[in-house]
Amino acid sequence: MNDPPTIRRKRDTDARPTGDRFDREFVKHTFVVVAIVLSVATVLGLIWYAADVFLLIFAGVLLAVFLRGLSDPLSKNTGINAGWSLTIVVLGLCVLIGVGGWLIAGQVAAQFDQLAESVPSSMAKLEQYLRQYAWGRKLLERAPLANQLILGRTDVLTRVTGAFSTLLGIATTVGIVLFVGIYLAVDPGLYRRGLVRLNPLNKRSRAEEVCDAVGHTLRWWLLGRLFSMVVVGIATTVGLWLLGIPAPIALGFITFLLVFIPYLGPILAAVPALLSALSLPDAMEPVYVGLLYLGIELLEGYLLTPFVQARTVGLPPAFTLTAQVLMGVLMGIPGIMLATPLAAVALVLVKMLYVEDIL
């Protein structure tokens, strides 16, 4: 049955806004998607061009998490104000570092001098050994000279301006990390509330849960790494002393610092110990040193680290190594040092925001 022209025109007029609304909604969603893509690209560009700044800030966050991890239990168990407990922790750490440095600084400095004297002769001995074989000679042809590999050119090392610039850069980096870490530790709630308020009202409770989970993960990861560093450093020092390797305290201190980098750190720490062992007359000493480092790494990797990570997020070894290589290529040594905690944070964010909330 055909409708009268008046009714047909009215029906077409009523249907037209629906199409207009659809067009407006489509344009609106398109603009939203484009804005999100541009925002993500802008953030990634800022991270790329200001990567060093972000790494310094993240290192300050780790320091703040460490300080609060010590001061919060003190405040909770003693009833001391949070600010005073943080002050006690900072002063206690300063006293501990100062007294420890005063007690062992002279011995460690002397052993570092002994290590610096033994490494060139060990490299020369290694070069002589490699020249006995065809593959060794090819390796030496493709590699820099042994003394340049370890010590570099003498005229470069003697440049006062270069040394001053390096020391100034290190001091500036340490100062920034200290100030950022202390300021964050004094009032972490201020910055936490700021991050939460960046989210919509209906998402703020979830944002608080994510912040708590990230803080919990970083706290336990950091305390676990420090515990592993102390244990591995002491075990390495004692083992090298029993083997009669020169400068065991200095080598143990190097191992203590490098173990902060999981998996790659112990491998790097074993290099100066092996070079020091090459200077000894016994040809089996490098083998003993290698077995010592291998045993300590197995102990740390299969007992200490799993015990600590059982209370927090477990990082798969392949994922950790991939993150270290990627961060090392993009950001150098600082990227390698901070790759593991950054990977831990990324894993928590993916688990909570993508797996749980979306999937």
C-alpha cells in the first residue's frame, strides 16, 4: 500500500538525523583514535629523545622505593613518625657507608692498584697463548691490542680535562638520583595521588591498585637484588682468598656491584678475576676461578633469586636477557643496569591492564 506524499516526506525527515548522528559518531571516534595514536607517538618520541632523563628518574624511583622499604617497617614497629624514620634510615646508611669506607678503603685501593698492575701482564700472557694457534692469531688480528683493550691509549688516560669531565658527569648523575630519590621518599603519596588523578573517576581505584602492585614489585625486587649482591660478594671474596688469587677484596667488590645486573653481571665480573688468575704460575688457577664463579652463579640463580621472586613477579630468563640486550643497544650501560626492574614494571602493567582488564 502506497503512503501519501506527506507521510512519506515526514518519515524520510525522521530517518535523516539517524544517518547524521552516525556520521558524527564516526568522525568523533576517528578523531579519538587519531588523538590516541598521536599521544602515544609523542610519548614514545619524548622517551626516545629524553631517555637518559627518564632513566635517571627511574633510578631515583628505585632509590625512593628502597628508602621507604627500610623506613616504613621502622615506623610501623616503633611508632616513630614516617619523616623521622626516613631521617634515621638515611643517616644510618650514611654512617654505615662512611665507617665501612674508612675501614676498608685503604685495603681496597691497594688491591685495586695490585689488580691494575697484574692485568696487563695477564693480557700479554693471554696474547702469547693465542698466537700459538691459527684461530687465535685470526682473533688477535680482528681485535684491538691487549693493552689498548684494557687500558686504552696512554695519552687519553692522562688527559686531565677528560678525567675531570667524567668525574663531573658521574657526580651530577649521582646527585640527581639522590635528590630525586629523597624527594620522592619524603612524600610518595603526593606523587601517587597525582598519577591517580590523571585517570577518569571510575578508573582511579584501579589506578591505585596498579600503583600499589608496581611499588610492591619494585620493593621486593630491589631488596632481593641487594641481598643477592651481598651474599655473592662475600662468597666471591672468600672463595678467591682461599684460591690465593691476588686482590680478593677488590674482585669481590667488583662482583658485588655487577651482580646488580642479573645474568650478565656475574659474567662481566668473572673477567677481571680470570685475568688476575692468568698472572699466577699455576695454569689451573683460571679453571678454578671459572668453576668458583660458575658455582656461585648457580647458587644465586637457582636458590637465592627464586626464593625472593616467589614473593613478587617472576621474570623469565629469556625475557630478562632480551630486555637487557634491547635496553643496552638503545641506551647503553645505564639501560642494561635498569633493564630488569623496567621489565618487571612492564610485566606488571601488561598483566593487570591488558590481561586482567581487557582479555
